[in-house]
Amino acid sequence: MTAAYESIDNIFFDLSKESGKVRFAESGLGWKPMGGGDTFTLDKSAIASAQWSRAAKGYEIKIFRRDTSLVHQLDGFQQDDYDRISRLFKNWYSVVLESKEHALRGWNWGKADFTKNELTFSVQNKPAFELPYSEIGNTNLAGRNEVAVEMALPQDSSDTGTNGHLGGARGKGKKAGAGRDQLVEMRFYVPGVATVKDVGEDGDSDGGAGEEEKNAATLFYETLIEKAEIGEMAGDTIATFLEVLHLTPRGRFDIDMYEASFRLRGKTYDYKIQYEAIKKFMVLPKPDDMHCMLCIGLDPPLRQGQTRYPFVVMQFKKDEEVTIDLNLDEEQLQQEKYKDKLEAHYEEPLHHVVAKIFRGLANKKISSPAKDFLTHRNQYGIKCSIKASEGFLYCLEKAFMFVPKPATYIAYEQTQSITFSRIGGAVSALSTFDITVAMKGGGGSSQFSNINREDLKALETFFKLKGLRVKNEIDEDANLLAAALREQAMEESDDEVVGGAKADRGSADEDEESVDEDFNADSESDVAEEYDSAHESSGSGSGESDVDNDEDEEMDDDEEEEEERPKKKSKTG
């Protein structure tokens, strides 16, 4: 009598770090880690299909489920195990264990196929790699023909993703938990256009009339979003806000808020962000008294191609009211994580509602500008610029915050010193100044330029109140420079007056006096003759002849001077 099960040791389940024992039985299969723990089991009725292929630790069996889109991997088999396991799958589970040979050419071009459970990239009709939908965290159009696919990552190195379910499988099938090196992003270049057929309600196409040409990359992107169900399902949305203006990244996005994450849906880009990634949350009133900005600090930052956005900056009109009911019942609202944090109904300004819901779902404290500082116009935001980018600098209780772009956060505790200075420009016309913030530990510095001069004293007082080292170079430099300029001007004027009276120039003074006497005596006749001759030769009284006349006069004076010089010398001799 044969045993009703088969066991194999040293098998890894869903990329687990620890190996275990797999057992095949007539009712299904199970896996248990060697170190002990809960056993993963799968009923035979849930097995839709299975594949055998070469893998990292030998050979693997990939099992596709009927009830969900999850794919399970059993890795570590020997090549000799194929015949025995193939018979078990056929006899007990009525499933053919299909042998799949992978493409080993190393080509990076091929064909992408969307199956029920995963994205398969094939080269010459052989799979090069498979990407389970459960492993995809987000996708974006990185360009006209480029699609970026971001992987779902654990929150920290200790997160195995088991979610109380041992075996190394991440919650909802994510298997990359606790890996030291992990794939975080993959990009597909999809050129050309694709033909999309409109399918009617009866399932038949319109016979070519409904065909539409669409950008192939866009079609790939939309199909992946649908298949991978990026974000939670629409029915799980707790709150939705449409067409919210974002200053960073620029554009209008719909905000879908879920239990564990929120989603920004734009015309080109689509982001899914976990609440755990929110590290800071700030409400910043704009100096125009008409708008309010919500600033969300993210780690890891939002990625758009090669650009990273560590802060998301939204802008709302202060007088825009909204009425909304959360998609949570009374029982859910009474749960510990939502109690006293969320309300069933909101009817107040939009920016208040969004801030309160974010605070309740993300469980983050909201920061606001410090009450101890106001500008000369009784506002919290200081208009200034970082290089060529204009924005507003806010003094919070524990940090500086510059928005909207580049959004810059500087904690006071990381600040070495603050210097008030003026770079360039005339001292007399000093109406603005610059702030240079030096960071501790050689962390560089940040400069905020073109701040109104009237805010200098208020800022200096606030920084000293916070215990920051402040150096004001503006008044010192202005006084020193003004004194230096005055002293220099006086010295130059004294040199001209005193030096002119005392300088011994020898016979040069006498020459000048004789030239002046001779010139005064004969100036009228000489100038008249030269002017008349020039006038006759030129035939006009234009500016050009005037210039020539001046030159002629200067030449005649020089000639007279040369003629007189020998006479003067002979007289003195």
C-alpha cells in the first residue's frame, strides 16, 4: 500500500529566506518552515495551473490560483523530481505540470503579454522573466514611449511581508520582503501605435468600425493599471477630492484616500503613496490671504522619471467650502485607529477637510508657522527666492520651510549659523538682504535671497529666541563701507587741492602762463581765420567741421607753445 502523500525537504516558498518541507497530498499541498511555525496550505480546488522551470536555487514549481491573482513559487527542486511531481499533479490535482524553458539570450527586446496573474516578457516566444501583478506598487508614463513600473517594497529591513502568515510570502502575495538587494523600478520602452477594438455588450467587435489607433505605451500603461489593480478598489475609497491643484509636482490631480494609502490621479501621471511614507505634514497660509498650501513630506520621495519630489505641495482657496461624507460606517469610526480622529460628516473649508482626513488616516501631527514671527505686513510667509526660483519662506516651530519649488526643509537643530548679508548692489539703495543658513557637520549651506529689508529685525529677534547663532553683516558692512568711502573721498579731494598748491613743477607753470597770455591776445583773429578757412573748404557748418575746427585750434596752440618755449628758456637763461 503506497503512502497518500509525498514530502521533499529544502524547498523555499515564495522567495523565503528559510527553507522548509513541502508535502503533496491528494487533498492539496502544504509547506512548513524548518525552524517551525505556521504551515501554508493550498486546497487542490484552488490550483488552476502549474509550471516547471529553471530558477535560482535549482528548479521551481509556479502555481497559479483560481480564486485570486496570486502566484506561488516552490523553489529548490532537483531536475530528477520532475517526472514524479508531474504524475502527482496529473493524478491528484488533474493539472498538467507544464515545462517552461526560459530565454537565455539576454536580449532586452521582446514581447510583453498580460496574463491573468502576471506580466510575462518573452524573447523568441520563450519567457525571459515574469512579473506578478501583486509585486507591482505603481506605474507611470515616464515619457511618450516609456512606462515606469515601481515594485512594492517593504517598509523596513525587518518587514518580511508575512503579515502574520509565515512562509516568507508577503501579504497579498508580495514576495520581496526582507531582501538585502531589491528591484525597485523597471522601465519598458513601447514604441509605435496599437489598434484597440471597441467590444460591444454582446462581446463582439464592431467589424472594424470601432477600431481606434492609440499610443502603444499609453495602452500598455492603462492595461497594467487595470490588471495590477494599482491602489485599492474604487469601492474601498474612504474619500475622494477632484481636480486639486498641485504646485509640486505641477498639475491637477484627483486624490483618492484609502485605508493604508492615497492615490494621486492626473492626466499623465498616477501615483500611489503609502501613509507610512508621510514624514511631515504642514499647513502654510499664503501671503496673499486668499490661498492655503498643504505640504506633505515623503520618504521615499515621489519619483517622476529622473526627478524626485520629497515634498508634495497642494494649493486651495481659503473660501472654497466642501460637504463630504466619509465611506466609513459608525462601527469603523469607533475603531481605535479612527476614534476621535475622523468624523462621518464634514462641512467646512476644503483645505481644513483635506488636512483633517490626512491627519486621521496617516496619524501625523500637523505643523504650522510659529506664532512668534510675523512679517512687517503681519503675514507668516516671507517672499524670497532660492537662486532664480521665487517662493515663500516659513519659520515653523522647529524648522524653516521654503515652498513651492524647490521645496526645502531645514531643521533648526541641524543649523550651524545664520548670516544676514547683502550680495552686490549699492549700499545707499539697500532695500533687500539675503539669509545664508550654514548646516552642521559640513552639510553645506542654503541661501534665501531678496528678502524685504523691513523684515530684518523681526527675523533676527526670532532666530535669537530659538537659540540660533546669528551674524548680521549688513549694518556692520554698511557702516564700515560708508565710512571707508567717505574717508577715501576726503583723501582724494585733499590730494587735489593741497597737492596742486605745493607741487613744484619747475618751468611748466611759466609755460602755461605764457601760453595763456599769447592765446588771449591773439585768440580772436587766429580762431576766426581758421574757422573761415575750414568753412570755405568744407562748404557747410556741420558737426564734422566743428570737430575739425577744434582739432585745428589745438594744433595751432601747440605750435605757438613750441615757438614760445625757446624764448622763455633764453630769457631765463
